[in-house]
Amino acid sequence: MKSFTYERARQPAEAAAAAARTQGAKFIAGGTNLLDLMKLEIETPTHLIDVNGLAFDKIEPTPDGGLRIGALVRNTDLAADARVRRDYAVLSRALLAGASGQLRNKATTAGNLLQRTRCPYFYDTNQPCNKRQPGSGCSAIGGINRQQAVVGASDACIATHPSDMAVAMRALDATVETVRPDGGARQIPIAEFHRLPGDTPNVETALDPGELITAVTLPPPLGGKHLYYKVRDRASYAFALISVGAIVQPDGSGRVALGGVASKPWRIEAAEAELPRGAEAVTAKLLADAKPTSQNDFKLPLVKRTLAAVLAEARG
Amino acid sequence: MKFDTPATTSPIDQLKVIGQPVDRIDGPMKTTGTAPYAYDRHDVVPNQAYGYVVGSAIAKGRIASINLTEAKAAPGVLAIVTAENAGKLGKGNFNVARLLGGPEIEHYHQAIALVVAQTFEQARAAAALVRVDYVRAQGAYDLAAAKDSGKPAPGFGGPADSAVGDFAGAFAAAPVQLDATYTTPDHAHAMMEPHASIAAWNGDKLMLWTSNQMIAWSVADMATTLGIAKDKVRLMSPFIGGGFGGKLWIRADALLAALGARAARRPVKVALTRPLMFNNTVHRPATIQRIRIGATKDGTITAIGHEGWSGDLPGGKPEAAVFQTRMLYAGANRLTTTRLSVLDLPEGNAMRAPGEAPGMMALEIAIDEMAEKLGLDPIEFRIRNDTQVDPEKPDRKFSQRQLTECLKSGAERFGWNKRDPQSGKVRDGRWLVGMGVAAAYRGAPVMKSAARVRLDSRGIVTVETDMTDIGTGSYTIIAQTAAEMMGLPLHKVVVRLGDSTYPVSCGSGGQWGANSATAGVYAACVKLREAVAQKLGLKGDAVFADGEVRSGDRRVPLAQAAGEAGLTAEDAIEFGDLAKKYQQATFGGHFVEVGVDAATAEVRVRRMLAVCAAGRILNPKSARSQVIGSMTMGIGAALMEDLVVDKRHGFFVNHDLASYEVPVHADIPHQEVVFLDETDPMSSPMKAKGVGELGICGVTAAVANAIHNATGVRVRDYPITLDKLLKELPEIG
């Protein structure tokens, strides 16, 4: 870990301005991912701005009947919220499928969105990694990539995004709210929040330098059955091989988002039109552009089969 | 005490304390955080500095240059040790790769430097400033590719090859044949406590507080490596947070702590970080195994062949995966071979049931496959080929062998008769359900073991031996032994372990610890009883009970017998040739029920039972803990544990506990363990054996066989992850 300076933020816009002003600054909230990465010198911030004191720890109704989740709401509290459990169960289920009880107590809503990939080469500073060290190459391509992306990847990076929560938020069409260094607010649709790797896999989100997440808002309740299936190599405390978040309406229409297949939660609205025709048709459209490796091509039939199980449960 | 004739009745057979399921006597210390683990020993020596290990970034090659300028200038840095400045170092008897590499690099994350600083954080930060230029060399990292270059290599406990009769002819002539190849991956010990040491020099004498299973071996290897006399090394390892064989030897933490302390002229503590542990230390090597079985139509094995391939660094040893096949089933024509290739991966070495754990992973699937070919129940097939003699040397009997009883009683208890022999037929909601069985077999080796016992004027017996407790319960069963022998309640016995100033024990390994170490304490207690009797002038009829020694009408409290000076006795148990005359081993039957998700192919173990026959069970509670721990580890091997090799660069990619997955609580169902009544007078005066490794031998194949029964899919390539099942599962709606 490299030495760093530290301050406690008192006011959101001030924090954003300080972050934009200070080269190498980073925000810290729960720290469940950042501190690990700092110990390994994968992240080497020179300055930490602790946002835990900001008043972003509430879950409040929005005027249009949705829910506004403060950036600092802990994963445990979000999953347990009665309104979330009742109206946005896919989000509760996704949260509880992630990490461990101890980590969920500490991890925040914004931090969960900003998790870095768990690609093993990203975690080993002896190995080339374009995400960690732009231009150094991708070790996962041609290396060990059973866990890595099957769709939306590039020649520069095949990493996946590890979040379960973000998959549910994508299914719900949440909006990420931010404050910018100039004090202005911005709303970023979750669909545009995480980026595909392209030539710059080190740029993972739509956030500008210094821009601070203040909340995530959910639209008014969608009704329907909310399901989240996470498939993994052990029963708990493991990242998804793939996951399926779905909201299925009584008429068979609905929404489907996937985790564990791309650098972002994977949802293609056009694929959802195929829901009445079943899992195979939806998967065919969702993963039409998939380019799996010989180690992770199982993810394609796995998505199809898992979605089929999800739809069967939704039908009751 | 020489043990060369079968045990007769002794005070140990009273079973007042021995054989009772008492709580572990060190339990309160562990649960209150007061048990002194190596890295926590802030109190033993003042002024401790912190060392941080730098691991090689390449697997094979050499260091062209190493630049310490920036690191030396970093805040708090006291010293940096490298091969350039460490002086001449030897290599321990039990190490294959050097513990401090450079300029030659033998494997990935081989230690190449230790940075010593005032604080841990300073040491870690400075370690990242050590600049190294490497010259990479080509290495061999792929066992399958290197397999054919393998050479015959003996393993611990046997020669490379064995042959009886005409295997090739009998196999060719057999009406029913199986010829299948199985693979097992590299496994990590992944114990909770990392390798950790504190070193302090007192003149030319080294004090080392460490985490180590084998005190005397490690004192010798430490002395050899440092080029000093053995009596200049004192090693203390009273508590160990898991070892599984990974701490049988000194590792880089111990050597570098000693070198760092010498360089910094103050005590230094070193723990290996978790990401370093997987490639810096040792692991269970991957294997390729070919098994051929020929049988008559009624299920009598006529030919059995087991060939094993593994790899290690030059000078290393094979994973002896075929050895149990020499012993487990009858059959007139037999063949086993062990081949070792050179691989430039990290050093392979012993892990819980070395040889037998991966060997049984393959053999017990093969037996299941053969039973299926024969149309026989897999239990019936095993029983039909059971033997009471060493199949390679039929005049040599097993001292005790209750394999059939284990399987029969297990089947009854588990409800084996409810198993549908047709695979893929049982459904419970979304789950495809199946049952599997496997035999358990593990040798019961014995080792010389010494102890010292002192009776003091408070009537307390203190046992000292350099035996270790790696979580197994050694403290408790040693206390039970001394209490039984001296006629004392358990709380009147104090046990001190893991210090090289104590008499040399068998140490913890190969599941020999429980039987051999307690037998050593037994021997010392026999001497102490003699000393008490002699002091009091008693004849041979003295009885030790209830804190007294009694003879005729005379009753003397032990405290009084000890007097102010106390009485001390020391002895060792030394084993004669009973182990040669009789094959001594432990047996069991593993029963597993799994559910396989019909959609995702995720496997969940639903229930398990192990029935074990392993001599006298010294403490059923701690023995059960050993077996359920082994069963858990066996589930890991069946379903998830896999050190994944990057065959381009030669290292285990998943080198942390997020990516090297071991079972979590949610993976482990109800586990039942039954010990059959057994005493083995050939094993030792304790009539005991060991169970710490028996539990992992076979259980993994029982999981695999249950998956086959559930799905009809036969996977011969561990671990059985869902991607290997998915393709062959039926489509779902």
C-alpha cells in the first residue's frame, strides 16, 4: 500500500470539487473492495476522501412513487427494507446473493456499483492487464478465462463486472444520481452507467473525474414476479458464473438482465419481446453477439437453462 | 519402551478417561483468543520488527539485476535480505526448491527478498519498491504434455512399481473390463492460519516462534539451511491454525525471519500474505491416473492395474496415488506404476492423505464403474473382492480390517436400499437426486515418539513432548492418556507441546500423531508409575486411581508420593517389526446423497455418512471433528478445489481465497460419523490408529458416484464443476 492523505468530506459538492482538484484522489465509503486493492497496489490513490459522513444513508419515496436510495445505504439495510422487499424483490434477492453478511453490512450502494472486476490477472500485479495498466495487454485472453465475459468484450479486455445488485438495478431501470465538481447534479440511466471495455477497459463508468454518486433512484413499482438466480461453483460467497435477474408479469411479458457475462449488467430490451416464446428465444437475442472462449462457452447454455428455470418459477 | 509384541491388558484399557468424548482442554483458550499463535506472540521478545516477503514475478529463469535503492530509502526500512547478501545457505532435507531464490528462480512467487521495517505497513510499502529485472526461461508447466517423460519414482511408504502375476494377460482375458483415465488437479492446503514466524537471535542462538507440525525435522532443516548446529536452534510451535501437511517443513517465513533478524539486529516477524501462499509454499500435485480392472462375470477381480503420473520440481517426489491399490482389493494379477515428470510449477508436497486422497478419488470411481458394468451393487462388488491379507504378499495379514462391516452397517444406516441403481431416475422438485458410496482406506503408520512426565507436590502431572496440535486434539488425548495412566482426573494433567526443548515426538503428519504420540506418553507414564512405586517401596501390584497409589492396605496420595522434589520420568515408544508382519490400516465406508439442479447442474450435497474402523478411538468427539473436517475437504475436492495452472507462464492463477474456492457452511449438509468398535493390539499399547486422513480418502469419489447416480453423467476429471455436467443433462422446458 502506498502512503496517502485522508480527509472527511463534509459537503457533497465540496467533496466532488476536492476529488477533481486532487490528482489521484478517490472516494472511500465501505472500503470493502478499495482497501483490498490498495493493499495489493492495484489501486494507488494519493488521497482518500471519506464520504461516510455525508447524509446519503436514507431510503426515501420519490414524488412519482419510486424509491430513492442514498449512495451510502448499506447493502444489508437495502436488502432488508420492507419497501424494497415488497416492490423491488429482485433487488433484495440480488443483494442477498452477493458477498457475505459481514461484507454486506459494510458495503454501500454506490460502492457496489463501482466494484472492480475479479479477473485473476487484474489481481496479480506481475501480469499484464489493460484495465490495471493500460496498454500492457490482456492476460486473460489466451489464459485462464472460465469466469470471464462472453459478450460485449474486446481485444483489450474480457473482464466481467462482479456486482449482483447492479444486475437487478438494470432490470429495474434505475437511475444513478450524481453531484459534479461544479456543484451541478446529473442523472445517469443505469444502462449507460457501466461501459463496455473497447480500447479503454480502464474506463469503467460514465462518471467524470471527481463526480460523486449521491443516490440511485428506482422507478415506481413494476409489479410482476421478481426473481434472481445466481449460478456459482459453491453455495455461497462466490461470484456468479452467470446470474439472471427477471421481472415477469402475469401476461408473460417482462424484463431480463444477466450478470457474469459482460463488463456490465447485460440487458437487451429487444430480447424481452421474445419472452412469450421462451428462454431459448430470449437467450438467442440476448447473446446473439457472444464470442465465448473454449473455457466459458458453457455460459451460453447455462444462461438459457437458468432463464428457463426462472420463467418456470415465474409461471408458478 | 520397545513395542514389538502385541499389546496385552494395561491400565490404559480401563477407559475411565481414554475413549471418553471429553471437550478439548485447549478449547477455552482458543475461543477466548488467548491461545498463543505464532504471529500474535508480541510478548515473547521485545522490539519486534516486521518483514514482508517479495515473491518472484516469473516461474523460471533468473534475476538479471535487483535494485534496492528506492526500497532501502523508504520510511522505516531497517534491512533487506536477498540471496546476494544473505550469505551461504544450505537447503533443508525436506525442501526441494530453495526458500530464498535468486539469482536462479525455480518457481513463481519463490521468495527473492525480505524487506524489514519498523511497521508492517512500511515493510509492505517498501517491498513494492524492490525493482527486479528478470530473464525468463522456458519451463514445463503442463502435466499432460510432460507425462510421457515421467520416470519411475518411489514415494513415501513404497516403491514406484509393483507387479504380481500376469496383469496384461489376465486383463486381456477378462470377460468384463474397465480401462479409464482420471485426472485430479493441484490442491492447496488453504489452512486458516498462514505460515508465520517470529525470529530472535541471542548471540549465535536462534529462537523461532513459528507454526509448524514437525518440530525436530524443522529444527534440523533450519540448522542445515543456516549452516549452524542443531542445538543453536530453538523452535516453538504450541498452537497451529491448521496445517494439513503444508507445515510439515520450514518455509520461507521461518528462514527469512531468521535472516531478517540477523540483518536488522532485532527480532523480526514474518507472515506469508494469502496471495503468496498458493505459489510460494507447497501443494498437493495434480495427477493423471489410468485404472484397468478385469473381472469374471460374477464380479471377481482377476486383474487390477493402476498407473499414476505426477510432476514436481527437479529432485521432488511423486504424488503416490497408486499405493492404496496395492492393498484395497483382492485380485491375482496386479500392476501399479508411479511416474514422475519434471514440472516447473511450485513445489509439490504432502497434503492430507498424500497419495491416497487423489488415488482413492480415481480408484473408487473405477470400482463404481466396474460394478455398473457387472450389473452389481457397488457395495456387493467391493465385499466380493474384500481381502484379509495383503494382496501382494498373501502371507501378510491385516492386523484389523473391517471394510465389509463398515460398508454393510453404513448401507443399513444410510438407507442404501432406497437407491435406484438406474441413474437419473430420482427427482425431488428441481433436484436430480442420487446416492454414492466409496470405500475409505488409509494406512496407519507409526513413528517413534518420546515424552517426559513430571509429578509434582500438588499431585499434578505435567507432560512435555514436542508433539504438535494442529487443531486435531493432541493436547486433549495426551492429557487423557496421562490421566488414565496415573489415575488422575483430566484437570490434574497439564500438557505442554511444540517446543524443541521437549523430548522428540512423532509430530503431526500421516495420521500417525494420535496413536504414536499417546503411546510415547504411555511409555513415559509407565516409567513414572515405576518411579512412584519404587520411591514408596511398593511391589508390582500398585494401583493408580482417584489421585492415589494403592497397594494392599496402603493408600498414598500422588502429591505426597511426589514429595517436594517431585518425580520425573522420560521414555519413548519405539516400534518393532509388527508393522512389517501385519499390514496396519484404517478403513471406512463413505455414503453421500447429492442433489443436482436439473437446470443449472449445480451440485449440492444433501447428507453424508462415514462409518470408520480405525482401532481404539481415543476421544470420539475430537475424532469425529477430524472425520467431518476431512469429509468437508473431500467435498471441496469433488466440487470446486482446483489450483488453475496458467500453462503459458507457469503459476497457479487463483492465488487467493476468493478464487480458490473451498466449501463454505452452506455447502455442508448434516454429516454423520460412526466408529465401529475396534481395538488393534498390533498398533501400539494404545491399540489405536488415526482418523485425521481416513475421512478424506474415498469421500470425494462417493460424491462423484452420487452425481453419476443422480444424472447418469460420469465425470472423470475433478473437480466436478457444473460445466462438465451441463452438456449431458437433459433439456429442460
